[in-house]
Amino acid sequence: DNGVKQAQRMLLTWISDEPGIYHKIKAYITWEKFSEPIYQRVAKLLFEQIENNAFHPETILNSFEQEEEHSIVAKILNTNQNPKNNQSTNDNAPYPVADIKNTVYRKRSVIDHNRCPTDKLNDIEHREK
């Protein structure tokens, strides 16, 4: 389902843009829950680097040598993908945060709903103060 893929990609982009968000949702998410193998690999590398306080997008990108994979990962890690579609309260945000939260939760693809009620996602702010 393209909606699931889009939600997963958006979540990875959001986390790569703001790694602190991972710490707020890590109890509810694992890299294994991503449906696409390439998203699983990106998530695993991303989560490991954030956990080790060593987040370097270029290292993740360089882990993908095939041209097609490299292009997909570059899009995931490019945090300025959709500035025209921004509906967040932060004018500098590259994507609509409310849409990410709602899509990820609605698609039930990555978040463990037994452990993460909707209000937990609503508590996550796009830009940490």
C-alpha cells in the first residue's frame, strides 16, 4: 500500500530532521516494523546512530551503493522535500507534521498501538524548544 510506504518514509524523514523525536517514540517503534527492506535498513542505521549520539546522515547514505537505493535514501534523508505543502505551525518545517502523525498512526504500520495511544503522538511537537 502506497500510503503505508509514504507514512514510513515521512516518519524516517521527520526523525532524521529531528533526532530527538526518536527518543520520544522509541518505546513504540522498531526498525523491524517497517514494511520495505530499504526502510528497515535506513531505520536500523538511523536508530542505532541516534542511540549512540552519532547521527551522520552521510554515513547512512553511503551505506547504500546501488544507484536506485542511494536515490531513495537521499530522498528520505533530505529534510527539505515538501516546503510548499507545510501546514505545521513552524514556518520552516519541510512537511506537514500533523499529516505525518495522523498518517503513521492511521496506517498502523510502524507504531505499536497497544503501547502508544493516539494522544502520545499528539504530544510530540515538531520543533523542540
